Amino acid sequence: MNDKVRVIFIGLGSLAVAAAVAVGGFFAAYPMTPNVEIKSAQERIENKGELLIASYNTAAPWGNLIKGTYTTRRAHLFAQQLNDTLPDSFGVQEINSDWVKRLEKLLPQYAYYGVKRGGDSDEKTSEMSGIFYLKEKYNLLDSGTFWISETPETESKFDGAACNRICSFAVLENKITGFKYVHMNTHLDHVSTEAQNLGGNLILEKSQELKLKYADAKIVITGDFNQSLDGEAVKILSANGFVSANTVVENGDRIATYHGWQGYTEDAPIDFIFADETVKIKSYKVQSEKVGSSFASDHYMITAEIEI
């Protein structure tokens, strides 16, 4: 081997070592599968007078390897946040079957109901707007999904919407007290205002239908509405028996829930938790803290404590 070739090999070897060190350092700072502390939900199970409800857009198909926001890592960060919070039930948006499988292992306290919206090009982007609920505390009495379109009972897309949009619901009964509530969860379109507004009307209609069927049940609605409080879909619910949790705390209506991986912004919130006006919303919080030095999603989780 001549000197020139030797120098090239030494240079390549040095680059390989430097790359290995850099990669090792990256995964040390942003481990692929950070440890998740699975916590007991016993205290929440025994709490008979309050509901803790959460809503969280997972951004499951998205993220960035370089920034440490890739799926494998984020699913663990997401699960840690939920283990630290342990709501009675939480609605998720932009979740796919890959994330559901991961979370079922990392959140063994919960059962899940969700249906793929359809119309997506591949499994990675096949979104569900599902609901996780504490399986030791609640029986699932009923569940269903409808599409935000002119034909809500069948898989379909509103003309002008970017994609199929759905709303799923779960009727839950406390195994000890018999208390019932309906958790409805949705993700409205980000392109068509008409589709968003139709969503508000369809969700209201279904909530009224469920109220007739389960007369003693309370109703909560969660979701990414892609509208602010001034949006028509939000106003439809607010004018017909529902209270947005962010309006009952000081400045809650001005704290952004979407941050685009950047942290605090001054934009209006687009994620909401609505509760039946017959219950008392005790608290509302935008969970804006990072987990493991990065964000679990490009949205913040929001929570509301409801007195029943």
C-alpha cells in the first residue's frame, strides 16, 4: 500500500470514528426508547367525585430524527406524560396503528377504542381519533364512529376537505358507582372551513342522540378543531349546552395548544375540551413542559378536571 492510499484509509477511518462518536452522543442525549415508568392508576380508580379528561394530538406520522422527535422515541415520551397524568380517559388525534400498539404496552392501565378514518395512502398516515380509558375503572357500554361528511354513517370525505375526518365516541360506566359519561373525540379538517362547521353540527347532533339514549350520562368532547374560539364549529357547541374548559380559567383562552415543535407561541388555542354544562369544570391546564429534553408532539396535551 503506497503512502497516498494509506493516508486515504487513515482519513476514512478517522471519519468513521468521528461519525460513530457523534451518533453515540446523539442517542445518549436522545435515547431511542427512553425508560417509561408505568404508574398505578389506583388513586384515580378510587376517585369517585372527579373526572380528569385529556386531549392530545400525537403527530404520530411526523417528527424528525435529527431533532430527536422520531416516532420510537416520542411514543415513549408521550407514554411517560400520560403515566404522570393518568386521566380517566383521553382523546388522541393523528394516531396510527403503530402508535396504538406501542401505547398499549406502555400504558397497560388503559383500553383503547378507535377506527381508521380511511382514504389514506398508507398505514403510517391512516389516522384514528381514538379514546383511551382506564379499563379497571370503566366498562365500555357503547362505542362508534361517524364521518364528518354528507354521509356520516359510511367512510367518506366532505367535498373540499383535505382528507377523511371522523369523530369517535365511547360510553363509559364506572364499575363501582354506575356513573356514566360519553367521551367524544375528533380532529376537524385543516383546509375546509365548511367541513369544520359541518363537524360542529354533526358532533352536536350525535351528542344529543347519545343523551337521549343514555339520559343519565354526562358528555365530554375533545379534539383538535383547527379553529379558535371564534370558529363556527366551536361556537355551535358553546351555544348548545357545552362549556369549553379553557374559558373557565384566567387567560386559558389565550394559551396556544399547537406550537409546531417550537415551544410557546402567542397563537390562539385550537385544541379543546368541552364539558356538559351541568357539571363543574374545576381546572384546565396546557401541559407545555418538555419530556426528556424534547417535545412529545407538535401540540401540547391539555387536561381538564371535572367535578361530577
